[in-house]
Amino acid sequence: MNPTQIRLDFPLLQREIEGKPITYLDSAATSLKPVQVIDAVSRYYSETTANVHRGIHKLSEQASEEFEKSHEVIGKFINAKKEEVFYTKNATESINAVMYSLLTNDFFQSGDEIVLSKMEHHANLVPWQFVEKKGKAKLVFVDLKEDFTLNMDDLQEKISSKTKLVAMAHTSNTVASINDVQKIGKIAHDYNALFLVDAAQSVPHFKVDVKKIKPDFLDFSGHKMLGPTGTGVLYAQKNDWKKWSHSCMAAA
Ligand SMILES: Cc1ncc(COP(=O)(O)O)c(C=O)c1O
């Protein structure tokens, strides 16, 4: 790896602030954009902009083709089918889309529980607090161990037949732990609960395979992994579609 060469891909790093070169260490919040991405966005606006799936002219056809192709590329990246990939504005919107889909489908009944962990980002907390405030479910939080990893024994204790959803970070932005989401998902599904993985900090860093993890929903952000600002992804497992797809697609 040649960092000097890599820096050349990022026009913003050619800037100086107060006479000093920039060292950018905030990619987990949002990454800088390489020239290849800036050029692709610019090319789209210069050459292909048109209403996707809502026009019968050539430009609209081309834009629609590109739009569909991009779903295939993103799908391959996480080993999902193209039709299981929905675009959102960011990971936060992906989780909110799931929350609204479940609410509008009357998925939660009072007495139900949602299991989260104590290492969740606000994006995977506030939407479920909204459900709790509506009196639709109670939030239950799994403890962390002293080394800041998830306490799997506590998860086993807190999950029960009342659990309708387990929503957990794959990689925590607060304590940097990587959760064994394959194992957590298996436990959730053994209790017939849905399983949402907040993969906003994992997809940008290592291979994430939805066929292995088997989540019902998985979210991540484009803007944290060199993509344009205002891009996020929601993966929704196809079998769940029959139940949730309409509102899911409407939201996402
Ligand atoms: C673990 C985690 N989940 C969700 C989010 C929210 O991501 P976004 O800014 O794409 O909404 C973040 C952002 O830092 C995060 O670290």
C-alpha cells in the first residue's frame, strides 16, 4: 500500500489548512470522496440525468438501466439479490424505514419486546424508542462485558418468547467491538424474532455476507465508504418481503 499514491485520489487532501496538509481521521463518520466517485457523479449529471423508471425517452431508459445495474453491484458486494437492495439517504433512514414498515404493519403488540445492546448508535436506538413511546413494545438492553464485548450470556437471558425483534450493531462505533452477528441471528430466529443488523461500521471495513449472517434486515451507509453524501442502503431479505415489502419499498 502506498499512502502517498492513495492521497492523490482525494482532491480534498490537496488542500492545506492554516498552511498544513490535512490528515483526515473521521471516515467512520463520513469518508472523503475519491476523484473516481466525484467524476462518476459528475458524469451522471452531465450525461445521463433523467427520471428513473418514470420516463419513456432514451435518457430515462439509460438512467433506469444504470440505476438497476447499481443495485446488482451493491447486491454482489454483500452477497444479496439485486431486488433485496433498497436505496436510502443513510443508515439512519434505513433503520427508520424498517421501523415504520413494522409499525404500519402492526407487527408489535403491547407486551412485545425489542432487544438492543448497550453499544448501539443513536440511529439504532431512537427509532425503537419511538415504538416504545407509542406503547407498542418495551426495549431490553443486553449488557457489555468488562472488555466491551457483548455479553452473550446476558443476551440468552434477555431474549424470550416476548422478543419480536433483535436489532444490533455488527461493529460498534462507540467501543469498536465486532459482534458475532451470525450467532446472534441464530438465537433471534430460534425465538422467531426478526433480526436487524446495523452494519454501518462493518460493511466499509470487511467482507459482509448476508447469506452467512442471514439477517432479515441489514443497513449501511454509502457516505462512510467513499460514496456520495446522502447515500445509504437497506437490505431486506426476500422472504420477509411478503410481509413487509410494500411499506419498506415505499419508505426506502
Ligand atoms: C454504528 C452506526 N450505525 C449507524 C450510524 C448512522 O449512519 P448514517 O450517518 O449513515 O445515518 C452510524 C454513524 O456513525 C454508526 O456508526
